[in-house]
Amino acid sequence: MPAWVVERLPADADELRLAIAQWLRDNAPKLQLWGATAGRVAFHVVIGMIIGAMLSLREATSAPLGGPLARALEERASRFGEAFRQVVFAQVRIALINAALTALYLAVLLPLFGVKLPFAMTLVAITFVTGLLPVIGNVISNSVIVVLSLAHSPMLAVVSLGFLITIHKLEYFLNARIIGPRIHARAWELLLAIVVMEAAFGIAGAVAAPVYYAFLKQELLDRGLI
């Protein structure tokens, strides 16, 4: 490595721990804010998943309820539930792909280079379970991998971080290719919706983009606007 890089790196593990501890102390308010934001986003995602599940699994009623407004709301709820159901079933396939890629990285690639991370199969299981949450689940599982990699060596942590970024961006394309056909949207449509929603609302927007896009497109189709 260039000399200007080496002189800025910690000399040993003890110096690295001291540097990390000092950074944590210096950035404690920011970390607290990030933690609160992450918790709020996770709360919104979980509540949204619960509401979507309630709408998609509820029993259909044979008779319209109430007046025009109630019937319109009933129709929109039914349409939203159908969009949610299509996205969730597709997300299971995406979670399986993410888990398979993680297993390939932890159980095949790293051992080829003489690296064996602890709890590899547990990490694969965590990847699948959290992968059921679009986008944010992948960030959670791979963040755990980066932390365990840091305990092994800083270089392995950098490699794992690169893996995290690659898989995180790959999931956008998986969403477009797998979810798109289920909601009758082309891959580029859904990919554009995910990018726009993330730019506007952050991770929460990227998570909700497939469901809202499916709902909106069906509304426009029913009115003959597209």
C-alpha cells in the first residue's frame, strides 16, 4: 500500500480498538440519532407489513359496505391487499437468492482463502429471515457479517462491506426482475420506481415502492389512463 495510506492506518489491534473507541465517543450524538432513525424506519416497515398482511389475508365480503365512500375504500383496500400479496410472495424468492449468495460467500469463497467466520450457517438463516423485509432486511443481515468480519481483520471487514454494497444494489434488480412480472410491470418501470422512492423517502420508500407502484398502476389501468 502507498506510504501515505500506511501511516494513517492503526499499527496493531490495540491501536485500532483505541481509535474505534475514540470515534464512538466523538460521534455518540450522531450514533444516537442514527439509531433512533433506524428504529423508527424499522417500526414503520413492520407496522406496514402487518397492515398489508391484514388487508391481503382478510375474508372477502359478498355485499358492498355502506355508501359510496365506504365502497370506494373497500375497493382500494382490496386492491392494495392484492398488490401486497403479490410482492410478499415474490420477496420470499428474493430472500432465498440472498441467502444462497451469502452461503456462497461465507461457506465457499472465504474458506478458499483460509478464512472461516463463526456462526456461518446462523448468518445464512438470519439473511433469509431478514431478507423477507425488502431492502432493509439485506442491510441488517450484511451489517452483522461486517461486524463479525471486523473481529477477524479490518481487511476482511472491507471485503465484506463491498459484498454488502454489491448485494444491496443487486436486490434492486432482483426486485425489478422477480416482482415486476407479478404486478404486470416491466423491470425498468419498477427499478425506476424504487430509485425515485428511495431518493424521496429513503430506505422506507424503497421498501414500499413495489407495493405502491403496483397499486397505482392498477388504478390507472382500471380507468383506461394507461
